[in-house]
Amino acid sequence: MRVPMAWLREYVDIPWDAGELAERLTWAGLKVESVEEVGEELAGLVAARILEIRPHPRSPGLWLCRLEDGEAVRQVVTGAPGLAAGQVVAYARPGGVLPGGRRLGRERFGGELSEGMMLAATELVLGEEHREGEGVLVLPAEVTPGTDLVRYFPLRDTVLELELTVNYATHCQSILGVAREVASLTGGRVRLPAVFARDYQPGLPAGEDAHGEAARITSVRVEDGDLCPRYTALVLEDVRPAFSPVPVQFRLHAAGMRPLSAVVDVTNYVMLELGQPLHAFDLDRLEERRIVVRRAREGERLRTLDGRDRELDGEMLVIADAVRPVALAGVMGGEETEVTPATRRVLMEAAWFHPVSVRRTSRRLGLRTGAAARFEKGIDPAAVLAASRRACSLLEEMGVARLVSGSVDVRPSGYGARQASLRPARVGAVLGLDIPESEIAGALGRLGFGVDTTGGESWRVTVPTWRADVVGEIDLIEEVARLHGYQRIPSTLPTGSPATGYLTREQRLTARAREILAAAGLAEALTFSLIAPDAFDRLGLGGDDPRRRALTVRNPLSVEWSVLRTSLLPGLLACLAHNQAHRVPRAGLFEVSAVYLPGELPPRELPSERLYAAAAAYGPWRDPHWRGDSPEVDYFLLKGVVEYLLDALGVGPVEFTPSGEPFLHPGRQARITCGEHLLGVVGELHPRVARAYELQGRVAAWELDFSTVLALATEDRRYRPLPRYPAVTRDVAFMLADHIPAARAEEVIRRHGGALLESLRLFDVFRGEGILPGHRSLAYSLVYRSPDKTLTDREVDEVHAGVRRALEVELGATLR
Amino acid sequence: MEWDWVRLRQDAEAEVAGAATRAELEEVRIRYLGRKGVVTRALAQLGRLPPEERPEFGRQANSLRQGLEEAVARRREEIEREEETRRLREEAVDVTLPGVPVRRGSLHPLYRVAEEVKRIFLGMGYRVAEGPEVEYDWYNFEALNIPRDHPSRDAQESLYITDDILLRTQTSPVQIRVMQAMAPRLPVKVIAPGKVYRRDTVDPTHSFMFHQVEGLLVDRGVTMADLKGTLEEFARQLYGPETRVRLRPSYFPFTEPSAELDATCPLCGGKGCSTCGSGWLEMAGCGMVHPRVLEVGGYDPEEVTGFAFGMGLDRLTMLKYRITDLRLLFQNDVRFLEQFI
Ligand SMILES: [Zn+2]
């Protein structure tokens, strides 16, 4: 909302400059985004008298004009017709600057010098080429040549750009509305145009008033009163085509609208000024010269003023004549009935349309107009006809039309000021400060509310019709707060019921997990929850893989981000690819975040949002270093991280068994389980999947259902006594067939090591010389210890021999 | 045989002192104190001396032996010290060579800031609540006083799954869920950080996914001054004790009165800079919980009042680490992430 200061000053006295006004309005809730000077660039625009005019000697259709501009006598070549010596015209001197910054100079046309330029209103106001049918702007003959036109009209103003919140948009989308706010701040009064003040009707019952000549010429029938509580029509005759006076054009321009023709300009002018949208129909183009307000019928179409054919539906309210829709109610008029230079009679519509209806129509058609913006926030029903009269009287003043007597005013609903109650004690209780009752009443009074304090503890407050946003007590409290000043609210700390802050077990453990993964050397990532629909194909998931059951966003902005992830890995793999594309030599990422697992599809209930944890990495585990190179990321490095994480969370015992994930290397992947619980999977990426993500080299990854991990986690730690007797270490090395996993060998060793076997550690895996094909050699270091005595060699030898024998017998191992 | 004890002692001590290594010293020791050493032999002669000479001879010989033993021990210590000094000198390294690198992990800057926010509010007695990101339209809008055709839906274009299910556009629906779970117990005192989604393109300042933290306090006698004081305390802990705050009128359908809370810019201390312009930075949208929202939550607005606030975590993060492009937070370039070790 743009507010030219000079216009605002017509409505209210302002004791402040623009900067201070902006500050004060902002603090009252009308945020002023910027303060802009319009017309600052203008220079050398003056009145000039035509001394002589004659045809150009060589170019037919051009004239040579000699002008006196108060400074010098100039020659201008012009193509404008109808000029005569003695006229005073708008003129830009050479060196003069038009709106938008165009600077005029001296030129030659057909060999004749032309200095500066005579101006049409459009050039003067907008700095643009004159409109069709528009000639040089002729000023009253008494204007002295040399008069500065910027000051004469004026063509310069300070404009406040307001960024209105939804609640203030109801009553502040007009000069009048902002003026009321200013008056509430200054304690001053708003000056209304006389005709508006006279016809302003604070309350009317439902009904129909049709009288005077207007009622004989036209009629209005409102069929769908639920969407149109009030519709009024005035009739103008003897309409002639004209452009608006320069001051009107300038104000429209300063407020951000384009001047068009006088009739259209005035409807816009009054909308900006009073907040009431108006529409002018060419009365003689309305079938039977009458108005029907109704919902559109299926299949009806309308070409709107912007030249586009619109398909209408039964939800949309239209203005129709006897036959067809001629306007989208409250949104935009139709092309066929618009006012043209040929128009002789105008039906001036001023109405009150239902906010939701206007909003739906406007949104469905993508038509955001000034009228719609006002109707959908709620207008002042009391101002409808008064605003229309204001517009008609302006047109009469301009001499472009004559208002016929009478009016048509159809009101399916009545309207009037609403009542609300306010307990003054409640104001301080909500805001946390003491405001005297007199100040509360005063603040509301200055905002136009009627306050009846006779109730004592509960006041009756009358809400003016222009405040559709104010409904209940809390709205009134807010009004008092902003007028009293938010700055005056003190800072206190709540003194209510005691409360202790703490994290839940899950929150605490999740934070711990993230710290562990960072300590393990991974960088925490934050990926989008939305992934591309082809992510599952890229992973090579089977057609019935449960992870393909994902929710899809119905209206995504980009299909790349349209499916709610069921795994964290697609996001992490894409990020690894980003890093490789930027030639980052090594990357290791983890994320602990939600995946979204729907129940039935399409969903009727919310999906289960399960916390997952995942990691993915490529490249050397450490940066290259002078002391030697680092291992490359592989299955075992990331398995080590998972083991660390699960250990630290007290989850165990954990088993890794070969698995068959399609996106992982078939020989380098394991399912991670704890008892009967499936925790997740770890492995190296299948080369086909790596190619799909444009990843080079070995990539390893894991993913855990972290919600399950959390359920199994424990923060309990028990002290184990330190050993009091020495340990005896024995190694065992043996050759074992490849199909027997090391975990089996460990299980055998543990079983036969019994209570004396304290720990075992694999320290070598060897293939090659001396080892049968299809076999490998495993070497374990076993630590034997008794908690209550020093073991003798004999005791250890006996147990160890049992272990060795069992490896041979149970696993067919060959001892080495 | 006449023994020149003095001479003998001088020679022996000179030889001990002259030994440069432990081996040489050992040679000297054997020569004098060994089984066939000079001193040992001398003592062996003792029995053959006339009885009146024996005590003197014995004393001299023993004194010599004792003296030499001590000298050898001293010298051995010296030699060992010298040898160690030499070894240490040889082992000297270029201390400017880099240390063996530890694999460095890092925590995401946004989560770091979220943790800090949580820590501050936990200290003020708040708990951390969670709510679904895929949410019913009813919780996200209707329950928050934003019916289907409310104009403020314009500013929050939503990503829909079905007519009734969407990706939450704000963390505010958690307010409703928490109140409904808590009612009628008091106080309701939670913050709710989390992801939110809007139909926005990704650019340096926008993203379809971003993060908010919601705060809610419902209790008897909660005032707007309490809201200001609470956020002032938060701002001071986050930005420093000099920080000042102010409330500016604003509008949210689910709070009334509504406000924006500005804090003095931590970069310039409120003097004005290229980041803040005026010296103030918008920190939170906030207000008193609307009576209708309290009712939906299961509380009687005549009995209790409440305040709520919402902050953009992405913005706090960008400000804290002087990050100028929002996209960096989601690209996961490790060169970026590893700066937050
Ligand atoms: Zn600053």
C-alpha cells in the first residue's frame, strides 16, 4: 500500500515529517517499509506560451513552434495538432528531466532546430509516450510562462510504502484508513469529503431502495445474497471521453496505478482514497440495461479486462446483465462492457462482496487485483454508496459526466456497528502492565470505537463498521496495546507454576549418538527430507521393495524434491557425489534424522516418522601424511564406526551376518542384528549404484533404524573389578575354509575356552603361500585368566588344547 | 716391597677419569679391582707382611679399594649421563613437522545452534517437544485460527500430500499437540525445534525446507511482559549480556496481541552495520496465545493465558557463523561441514 503524503494531509493534519510519521506508524502496527520521494528527478518543466506556429518548411505534418518559457524564446518542432498561438502549454526545456530520468536536449527535425519538447500529460506524469487521442497539455491562459509545473500541479511527493499485516489490511488499505490511524496517534480529526460524509450510512437494515431516475433506467437483482450482502448502482449520463486532470493522474501514479481514462481513473482514485472498489459499466452495453448478481453457471465464459478468456465455475460470483456474465464480482470487469471513448452512459457499481468468495475466485483464476485485495480483507459496508457518490461527484467536477438522480441499493443483509465487551482489568492482566482505565477508554475512542464504561468491570464497546478484524475482547486489548505502545511493555520473567527442564532419554541418547559419530570422524550432514522419485531406481530396489512405498507431494515446486524419503541414504549419496564433483578427496557424512513410512496409500493417516541414522563415506580415511598413508574407506572401516556407536549406546550383543541388499556389494554387506531385532545394514555400495550416483571409487555406507537402537540402548554401566591375578596369553593360528565365517570360529573358541578365556582378538588374516585355495589362515590371540588365582601353565595348556582340538573337529580347521 | 700408595691412587684415579666409555671403565676397574687386579693382589700379600706392618698396610689398601670403587661408580654415572645426552641429541626431530592427523568429525552448524537454543531454554525450565513434520491441515492451520480461506495462507504456500495432509509450514502445530496432551495440567512449558516446509524455490535466502524453534508457555497469569522478559533473557544468553530487545506490533492468526521481537545486532552491538542496517535484527515472531487456540488446546482462556514464539534457526545459524548463503547448510560440502569441528 502506497500512501502519498500530500494526499494523506488532505485527510488529516500531520505534525511530523515523513520519517517521523513512518516511525510512529510502524510502532502502531502499520509497518512502513520505505519512504520514497516521487518526482525528485524532475527539472526544467515549465509553462510556456506559444508565440507563433507555422508548418515545417520541408516535413509535412510537422509544425514549427516559437515558445516563450519565461527564460528565453525557443523553437520546437512538433507533430501535435490543434495548437494555436497564445496558448499556454506544458513544456520541458532543453536540459529538462522527465519522470523516469529522460533528459531533453536540442535536436534537428528536417533541418530545423527543436529545443526541448511540448508535453502531453502522460509525458509529464509518467515520462512515457502520450496516449492515443492525447494532445499537448494546454494550461489555463493565465498561467505565467516560466511557472514551475512541478510545484504548480504538484508533481512531486513523498510516498510511504506500507507493508500491511492481514489484520490491518481490513481498514488501512486506503488513504482514509491510514488517516484514521494517524488521527488516533495525533488525537486529531479526520476530514472527509463532504459528499462522502453526507452519504455515509453507519447502519442499514436489509432491504431494497430504488428511486429516482436511476431506478427508472436500471435495476439490480441479487440472486446470491450470501455472497453479496450489498449492491448499489448510480447512473451517469452525458459521459464524454476525457483524460483525468494532471493532479489525479499524478496521485494515481504516485500510489502505483496507471492513469487510463477519466472514468476509470476516478474509480481507482476513490478506491485508493476510501478503500471501496468501484466498477464502471458501459450501461448501454448491458443487455436490458440491468444487473443480476449471481453465481456463474457451468460453462459460462467471460473475457476479462486484461483480454483473457476465463472459464467460470459455479463457485464464482459474477455480475451479469439480463443474459450473460459481464464481470467477476469484486475481482475484475469484462471487456465487452468496459467504458470506452464511445461510452455515453455509465452504471457505477459499488458493492460489498463476501471476502471468501472474492478470495476464492481471485485465487482460482490467479487474478490479484486491487479490488480483490480489498474485498477479501473486508470493506466498510457503510461506505459503499457514499464512496460511489464521491466518485460521481468527482466526474461531475471534471465535467465529464452528469449524475442522474436517485440510486439503486439492494441489501440482502443489513449491517451496522457490532458490540463487544471489554473488561478493563483484563488489559493489564494480559499485557503485564498497568494502564489507567481512562487511557484504555481514550485509546479506543481515538480509534473510532464507542466505549460505554457504565458497566464498571465490563464495558460495552461499539466496533465501527470499518473494523471487520475486531471481533472479541482480545482484539480490543491488542488495539489498546498498540496505541499505548509496545515499547512501554516491561520485561518480567514468569512467576507461575514451577517447572524443570530436561531432555527425555531418547533426546539425550540421540544427542550422544551424534557426538559419538562426530568423534568417530564423520561430518554431520543435513539433507532434504524430500528426494527425487527416481532415487529408488538408482538404488536398484526391487519393484516390491517396501522402501518404494513413499509419500509424494502433490504440488512440488520441483520433481527433484517431491518424494518423502524412506531412507537417508539417497540424500547422503547425492551429497557424496556433490563432494566428488568438487574434487574433495575424502568425505564421510552421517545424519540422524526422520524417514517417513506411510501406512496405507494413498494415506488417510499420518506416516510413521522414524528416526534413522546413516553414514556414507569414500576416499582415504585420513588425509595423506608424511608418516604413511591411511587406509581407504571400505566395509570394515564403516563397520568399525557402527560397532563403536552401538557399543557406546550399550546395544549388544550385535551380530553381522551376510545380507542381500540390492544396492550394496553382494559380497561386502551385512545385516546388523541384536537378538531378534533388525538394526540395519552396512556394506560397500554396489558399483552399479555408485555409477547411478556418479560416484567414483569405493563407497561404504550403513543405515540403522535408530528408533529401534534407542529402544535397546542403555545408559547403565557396571564396574567390573580389575584383575588381581596375571593373565596367560596363547596364540592359535589355523587354516579355515572360506565358507565358514570367522564368527563361527570365535564362537567355538569361546565355548571351549570357557570361564578361563578372558578375551580373544583376531590379529592376522592371511592368504597365499602355504594356504589351500578357498581357505585363509586366521590367527587369534587368547588371553586366559582366573579371577581367584594365578593359573599354572598346565591348567592353561589343558584348556588351550581343548580349543585347538575343537577347531579341528568342529570346523575342520587345519592348525598351523 | 714398599708400596707407593699415593702414586698408585693417583694413577688409578687418572685412569678412571680417562675412561670414555662404559667398556673402557670396566677395563680399568678390572685392572685394579678385578680378581687379578692390582689392589686385590696387594691385599693378598697382607698375610705375608710382618704383623706390625699389617694394620697400616691393610688400612691403606682398603682405603684405596674403597676410593677406587667410588670413583668408578661416579665415573659410570657420568658416562651414562653423557651417553643419554648424546642419544637424546641424536633423537631430536623437526618439531615443526605436522602431527599425526586425527580423523576429524564435526557437528552440523544448524544443529549446534539448535543445541544452544535448547540449552538456554532447558535452563529456564522448558522441555523439548516434538511433533510430526507430515501434519494434518487441521493442526497446521485450522486449529491455529487459520481457516481454509484465510488470507495468511497466502504467505505460507504449502506442500500437500492429500487435501488434508501436508508438510507442516511452521512448528506451531506442536503447540496444539502439546496442549492437547497436557491439558489440564500446568504449566505447559516447551520449546519445539524442527523442520518446516514451504513451497519455495532454493536460493541464497530461501529454501523449501528450513528450521524453526517454537516456544510455548501456558499458565495462570502469564503476560506479554513475561514474553518480552523471557526472550530478552534468551537473547542475552545467546548474543551477550549487553543485548537489548524490543517488541514491534505484528500479526499472527494464532496469537493476539502479536509482535515481532527485535534484538540488538550482535555484530555491531546495535550501532548499525551492513547485516542489520538499523542496529536491530528480527529474532522472533511472538505473541499471547489466542483464546481460541487455548480452547482448541483444551484450556480455558478465562483461567490461563499463554505466550508463544517462533524463531528461524537457519537465520540464527547464518548470523552466528556469518554464513551468507543458506544453500551451504544443505549442500553438505565437507569443506564447509568440517569447519564446525
Ligand atoms: Zn549490525
